[in-house]
Amino acid sequence: MSAVPHLFSLVASTVGQPAAEWLQRHVDVPRGLDDFAWSDTAIHRAWLAEALGLCLFHSLVRAVPDGRRYVEEQAAAGRKVVFDHGAFRTVDWHETGELPRGRQAFTRILEPLGFSDVRTYALTKLHVTGWAFRQMDLPEDIAQFFVAEFHPGRLSETFQATVSRVLASSRDPLDSTHLSILRRLRSTRHCSLEEATQLLPVLCRAFARQHGVVSEADYRQLLSESESMAWIATEGNSFNHLTDRVDDLQTVVEEQIRLERPIKDSIEVSTSGRVMQTAYRSCTVIRDLLDDQGKLQPHAVPGSFVEFITRKVDPDTGTLDLNFDSNNAQGIIRMTETKG
């Protein structure tokens, strides 16, 4: 008997039953998951990896109305979205409060769930390095995580001091109990249902903003040198986009243009020609910033968005090309720019 209903019960323990039912209706779940163990005493890491992806998928569509509408339109047409990858940003810096530096705050989460950083991408125009984390049990089917790690050390000393000031208040959502479960998961590839239920909501909270409210002056200083870092200042480590893997990207683009949706006006094509991407422009969200008197004032800033990708088979391997492309990635990341 399939364990998929148990998967959505686990997801419901974190996002609630209505959200879990919505995800089950709208997002494709890998059939290969049933090859892995599920019992009260031993849940294979692949199930927890899928559960985390589903919860983060829901967090993003809840924050991006255009994204939720797109997903529901796909379901109305008889198709479930194929979750290809999610992306988030982190900061390669020595001052990150209670958090480990940069991507290290997330390797301790992703590696126990079976993800491996299979390739890096130099996004030099943005002062960013991209890290692609692929789930090794079901690499074509469980959504990848693309980590965009920003390097403040490449910018001015004033900028660096502002980054330190913004990130110094960061709190670590994981405590020693959670880290212990992750260590055991890394070594055995399994945890109990009780441990999975305890761990999943905390892992979801890790993909959020961990530092306090930012002053408007600091936000403007960051924005003057890096749109990416300014986005991190208000949104933290939240998913900045999730991606639907589609068979024919051009057809999707034409339909979204016909519907007058906020889609990018060009398609990014990888050097290999096998990976094609485009995206909606980011939504606008309201975030509080501190004014000169220390009072909270609402500001409209860029939020997150939905991306679309088509992947072709690599003739050298006979498998789907799961790689990314540095030029593609830089084009997609710019969807959160305030000028966009």
C-alpha cells in the first residue's frame, strides 16, 4: 500500500489539514517514494525531503498570489505542477548572529535529507555563488534546492558594516534536539515518525528571516550596492522562487502573455541548449522598516515569484539534464530587482 497518504498527514502536522489537502490536489508527488521505507519507527530520508519541499512550496504560493492562481489554473486544466526546484539566498559572512555562516546553516539540514551539492555556479555580476543541492535517492523527482550565496566582502567597507549590523540579531531556529535528530538521520537515513513530526516545522522555519527588523537607512545603503542583499534584509532565507517543470516552455509563455500575467519577456537558454527558463516578475510585499525615530513604517519591497523551466535529456547520459546555467540563473535572480 502506498505511503503517500501518510506523507500528507506529516505535511498537515506542519501546515494544517486544508493546506495539505490543497498540496495533494495541486502538486505531483514522485511515485518512486514508495520504494523507500515508511513506518512509525523508520521513515526514510526521501519522504522527509519531499515533505519539506511541499511545505516550502505552500509557503511561497501563500505569499505570491500570482503563483497560487497559476497552480490552481493548472489543476483546473487537469495537470499537477511538477516541482523542479526552489531557491533561496544566504550570506557568506562572519557576522550572522547565532546562525552558522552562509550555506553552512542549510547544509546541516539538506545533507541529512539526502541532498548533495553537486555543482557550483559563479554568478559574478551579482557577487553571488550558486550551489545546487540535489536529492540523491530520487534526483529527477524530488525538487532541488538552489542556494544563492551572497559575498559582502566584494563590496565597500560601509556596505560590509551594514551587513554585519543587519545580520547580528539572527537567531538559530534549530536547537540541540533538532541537530541530534539530523545527525542520526545523516548516519542511518531514517528517523521515527515522532522525530519527523518534531523536526519538519523547525526545518520549515529555517527558511525564513532570522534577523530582526531593518532600519530604512540600512536598507537603502544595502540597496545602493546590491539588490540581492537588500532583498535578504527584508525576506531573509525565504524561498525567493519555486519552479514548475513544464514540457513546452514556449507554449506556457504564450499562454501567460495571453492571460496578461507578469511574465518575463524573454526565455533564458543554457549554453547546452537543454535547459530553458523564464519567470514571473516578483510580487510586491509590504514590510516594516524602522525610521529615524525608531518607529515602524510600512514599505513596498520586492517579494518572491514563480519560475518555469523545461529540461531536455542529455544525450551523453540518456537522463534528464538537471544542471543549471550561470547566465540563466543571473537572469532569473534579477526578477526581484526593484527596477524590474
